[in-house]
Amino acid sequence: MSQPVEVDVVIIGGGLAGLSAARRLDRAGVEWLLVEASDRIGGRVATDVVDGWHMDRGFQVINTAYPRLPALVDIDALDMRYFTSGVLVRRGADLHRLENPLREPLATPKTLLSGVGSLADRLKFAALATRCATLPAGKILDMPETTTQEMLRRAGISHRMIEEVLRPFFSGVFADRSLETSSHVAAMTLRSFARGRLGVPAAGMAALPAAIAGPLPFPQLLIGARTLSIGPGIVVTDGGEIRCRAMIVATDPLAASELLGGRVPRPDMHGLTTFYFGAPRAPIDEPILLLDGDRREIIANTIVMSNAAPEYAPGGMSLIAASVVGVSAPSSASEAVIRVELSRIYGAPTDDWELLNVVTLPHALPAARVPQSRLRKPVALGDGMFVAGDHRDSPSIQGALAGGWRAAGAVLAALGAHVGV
């Protein structure tokens, strides 16, 4: 479409936050335009399909307990493929199972008798997860804020349990091996994990932004339009100037800080690297996350994606994803190390596995160090400028969706006297 010269609201960025904002503005009947620099929507949520392999841009999942999700998509229509509710922990020669007792009550005796940590550890962690799952969110966010590591210690969980299970688990979630992530973020994450199911769409994670964008009028999604600068009431793209009454900057956190000229601090970002391997057979038969409890601190987690979603691999083949905290430049040396580690974790040879891709994301997630308070940073910046994204809420898909929705609500409030909403 040709670029308009004037519109009520310009949304800059077509990731989850920008799409969520567009949906709310569209429902309210406000004239809006979304401009996206790349050739697709979705931002950091994307899927590359190569020769029948579906490889998401890093290991990402949908949690059905994310509060903002049902208002934006029909989860059933995503054709979800779910993972087992729990993890397997590699310690020495054995794999130990830990399952969510709220979702898998029949697994509780097996979980309590697992060889990971002491019985007291497992009971204390179950109590912490149950408390996070059952307390109102407001009460969780009213609790004293500390780091994730200190939260676990205060719950009475032993150093061994933290190092062998919880550090690898949370490091894969937050891309933060130090566990300096806010306890408020960790508690809300535990809440969603305990209450929801984790999985991926059969067509890949790119199906999520596509579903959110589905009801939007396509002509108002201006793809391939790079934003050069912004100012009060004006957005300049490589297609010209657009005058507006309000704008929402919903780009990635670093680009948002640059565009806004310091109105939003440049956030620290955590990196993740995902190795994708194709194998002629699956090393295990279950769609479950594996953690390295041997404290090697190389692979945070790994999973056979095609055990959950056979559509992710060509017929008869298996797709394995392995997540590494930080940025690991692809090389024959790093590939060899990852193969050795995966062979140890799965207890199976990896010689006949083909390395399909290495997805390096230096800016995978914004750091969420203390203080995060109630997880909601201001979105209204003055002069008709607003900002949205997971850096204004929690570092997650939920944070991106909620941040976009909240920013659109702030725009509607600011324009309310004129648009009647």
C-alpha cells in the first residue's frame, strides 16, 4: 500500500507488542497504521522452514496460562502440540523425573521419590510453586522483592537442588545463569508454569503473531517500511513523513531506546543460542524438557521438538533443540562440545545427527534485575509518545502482549475526549 501522510496513531514495530496494540486500537475504532521495517511481522517470534524442518528463532513456547493470550487468539485454532508437564534431570548415569503435581497429580509419588535433591527440597519447591499458582497475582507482587536465587534460598531449598535443577531451568527461561532476575518475575513465571500447559503450534511459533494479526485489516500493516526518526506528532520513514496524534514505539528494546532518544533507558539484554540437530531417530520418545543436573553449565536445556510436534521434522526424522545461555559463535569446536554434551544428557550417540542450524540471539530477552516492582513500567512518555514491549512488563511473550495492550489503552485514554472511547 502507499504510505498515508496522516493518521491518528502510528505503531512502530510489528512484533507481538505492536500487534497487540493494533488489535486494541482496531477494536476501539481508532484510525491506526503499523509500520514494520522487516519483510514480515512477528519480531523476535519467527519460524524458519527449511527442507521440511521447522526451526523457531530460538527455543520458544506458548503457555496457555498467559493472561493476555485468550483475548487475542483462539488457542485451539493454533493447533497446539504440548510438552509433558515436568522435566527430566540428568545426574550421572540416571535421568530423574520431576512433574508438576498441580497438572499431573498421579505423578506426585514418583516426583517425591525422585533422586533429585532431598525429599524436603522437593516438598519445599512444590510448596513454593503451589503458593505462586494459587495466590492472587497482586499478593505475589506485594511480597518483598529480591533475586530469584535469594527467593529460592528463602524458601528453604538447598544449594544442591538450586544448582542441579533450578539454575539450569531458570537460566533457560530468563537467559540468566546468575539468577539475578527479580523474584517478582520468577514468581509470576512459576505461577504461569504451574497453571498452564506448554507447547508450540503445529506450524511453528510464527503461527502466534500470524493469528494475532489475522483479524486486522491488512492494508494498515505497512511491511518493509523503516522508521528513520520520530518526534512529537511525526514519524519519518524511508517512504516519507506521517503526521499523527499519537505513536507507540513497539520495536525491540534497543531500537526503542535509540528511536526515543533517551526517554527510555537502554536496557541490558541477555543472549541465547539454540542448536538444532536432525536425527534419524529420537534419543527419547517423550516430549519433555531435559536439564543438565551435572553442573556442566554448557547446555541449559534440550528437547526433542518433533516428539511434541511431528510437523517440525520431515517424515521419519527427529528435530532436537539445545539451548545455551549467552552467545556461542558457530564453529566446529562448539558443535563438537554440544554433541558430546547432548550424548551425555540423552545417554545416546549423536554421531549420525546433522547440525541443521545455530540460532544466535545476542538480544534474546531484556534483563529483569531488581527492582521490577509490580512489573509495569510507564508507557506514556509525553508529547503523544508511548512505548510498548516486554521491556516495559516482564521478559516473556506475556510481557510483550500485555505491554502492547497496556500502551494502546494509554493512547485511548489520551485521545478519549476526541474519539469517544
